[in-house]
Amino acid sequence: MFILVNLKAYPCDPIEVATAARDVAEASGVRIAVSPQAADISRVADTGVETWAQHVDPNGHGSHTGSTLAEAVAEAGAVGTLINHSEKRLKLADIDGSVQAAERAGLETCVCANNPAQIGAVSALGPDSVAVEPPELIGGDVSVATADPGIVTDAVDAAANVDEDVEVYCGAGISTGDDVVTAEELGASGILLASGVAKADDPRAALEDLVSGL
Ligand SMILES: O=C[C@H](O)COP(=O)(O)O
């Protein structure tokens, strides 16, 4: 299982989380990555943890004020990027453009979607992975794997029907090792989570719990 920790814009210490994630990944052998604010990518990557961007725009270099360049986040140390997160929705053409921009920059891609139908659609764009996240469960206390297991299994089927090479992650409300194991049993090969770590009093303990059943 891959555990991708999105720090969103939470007021946590990205270096504290990154250092803990690096240590827990090394001790457990579980792949863990941290996705900080774009401005923090360089110093998070310097900790040695696998580092992802939260978003990249479809455009390349040029007159695009305020854009987040795939090339720039890669240069800063990111090795992957989220695209179309529920809190950073894009038009379909821009999802396609962002996937292509990320691939040109050598970034691994994970495209987020609300439901299995959207998972099928975005899988056709050729990302490395997709993540299904019901918006109503994001930031809550109930794991998607418990509240709506069918959405995970249907997302796995929807992606496989389009491209069997696309990995399927799930997210929303995941915070414990039991949640991770349940998601794995449903067919997910990774977890996308945020508040369970970024808002935890002890992010290191939260990460240790997440990998405890793997
Ligand atoms: O990117 C992470 C997801 O939106 C899940 O967030 P959450 O773990 O706070 O529910």
C-alpha cells in the first residue's frame, strides 16, 4: 500500500510531518509520501521523504501569472503530483493538460475523482493512478472504506475496465490502521489522507498507526 499524506493548507509543521513520514516509511518498509504547499516542496524534499505537489497547471513556461509549473515543482524536489483534487477541481481538458505537463516533467500522477464514473473517465487520460474520494466524507471521522465500501470496489472495477495499469487509491476520513487494511481488502492499492495526520496532535504516532496492519 502507498500512503500519500496531503497537508492541504492546514497549519501544521510540514517538516515535522515529513521527518516522521520519512522515519516511519524507513522503519516499516511502507511507501509514504507527503504533499505540502508548493512553497514548502523544496524543504520537505530535503528531509528525504518522497514529496508530491498538490496540483500542477496544464501550461508550460510563458505568460501564465500565478500558475504552478510541473517543471518548477519537479525542480524543487517533487516526484509526483495530485491533479483535480476535490478542493482544486479542473475542467476535463485541463486535467488532460495537467497530466501531460506532469509527465513531461517526469512526475508521477494521481488524478482525483468523486465517484466511480469519474474514475473511469479520468483513467482514460493515462495517469499513473487515480483516487476516489466522496466529497461529503472528506475531513470527517468516518472512513470511505467503512461508510461506502461499494464506491471503492466500483472505482477499482471502473479503472480496470479502462486501463488495468492504473493504480486505484481511495481517500476521505481515513485515519487508522484498520481503515487502511479495510481499503486494501476492497482492492485499493493506496490511501490518500490529510486530516488524520495533518491535524493530529502527534503526527508520528498517527503514521505509525496507519502502517500497523500492513
Ligand atoms: O487529500 C486528502 C483527502 O481529501 C482526504 O482528506 P481527509 O483525510 O482529511 O478526509
